[in-house]
Amino acid sequence: MESQEFDCLVTSTDQLTDIIWTVRTDGKISSSNQHWQTFIGMPANADLEQTFPPISCMHPSDLNKLEQLWLQARASNQSFTSELRFKRASDQQYRWHLLRAWPTGGAEFQTQDWIIISTDVHHLKTVQSMFQLVMDNIPISIFWKDRNSRYIGCNRMFTPENGRITIALIAQKYCFRVEVTDNGPGIDADDQKHLFDRFWQGSAGRKYSQSTGLGLYLCKKIVEAHRGMISCDSAAGCCKFTFSIPLRFSSVGS
């Protein structure tokens, strides 16, 4: 498809609420739909002299990320997706968008143009932020996953603001090992001796009246029912729980 045909295709999408561009490999925006021009407050008959990424309307915190993605995408001729914020001219508000970009030709072709579509997801991000805030104030540890059972988030009961929780799955010869690590306050050495005891609560957990002291006890029982092992290694500013499950084991009594 020729570049002029792509430009015509984009201008035919003026009634859509997505932002749509065609962009050349040199970064020049060759065409955009009416929604983008309205979003940034561009006069109706103004010349489209813009480059991608559109620096003047981007949130400063998102610019470097998008520039790196755009550089890598052009080098590899591969599509990419990113969440970022654009400033809306009508109220000067930065709004979250989901941006998707892909080359017009396949990986085996010399790409001449890119199609880039940006969808406003600001309300969804706001709901996600409110959901996280509510979850963070529930006095139990909560993890959530998507419909494919992939871990996508958790509350931060024992993790400080801007804290980090990582989950690693490590395949070994006879078992797999899962490590859950955070950069929270850590667990005292004396408390670690009783972590997996029934109804026991550490000094940090006692301030939560709804805590039962059964969580880690049940974790241990479940892991052991699968012939596995669970342990904790903690120090100030770091805590790691590890459990391992054998890939195969003989049935009871065999």
C-alpha cells in the first residue's frame, strides 16, 4: 500500500475517538486524524509539521521511555505497545493513553511508514489506581491475576510506598522453585523461627485485628502436601519467601 493511500485511510477515520497517525521512518508525522488535531488544539487549516514522538504534548516522565521504544522498534522493524500520557489542550490535563504502533510491511520488507493508534484509557487507569488504594488498606495480603492465571498485582500491606515485589520461577532438574521477594521492613530473626506456626503472628502483623495467623501455616501445609519445602530469608529492608515443588513424586505407599 502506497504512503498516499495510508494518509487517505487515516483522514477517513476523523469520526473515531482514537488518535491515529501515519509516521515515516524518519519520525515525520505524514498524516493524523481530526481527533488528534482537536486534542492538541491545532487550528483546522494548520500545516501538519510534527514529528513523533510529539514532545510538546507528552508528560516529561514518559518521554524517554517512548523515545527508547520508538528507536528500538525502527531498528528491529517490530511493533510495540506502551502506556503514556498526552496533554489535552482544552483543559491542560495529562490523560493516560494506550499507544500501539506497527510497521506497514512485514519484517521481511523495508518499512516506509508506521501506523500508530493511541486510545484514551484515562478512566480505566483512574479506576485501577482507586482499586490499588482500596486493596492497600485491607489488612491481609492479597494477590490478583488475570483470566490466564498470570500474576498482575498485589496490595502493599507490608511494602512501603514505591516498594517493589518480585516473583521468580526457577526450573531445576528435579523441581521448580518460586521466590517472592520484597523490599519491605523485613522480619525479625526471632519472629522467623515461628513464621509457619499455627495462629502465630509476628510483631508487624499484630496491629491488624483481622489477621488470624494462619496464612503461612496453610502455605506450609499446602507445599508439604505436594512434597515440597518452604522457607523464609529476611533482613532489614528485604524479605524473601522460597518454596520448591518436585516435578514428579511417587504416590503414598509406593
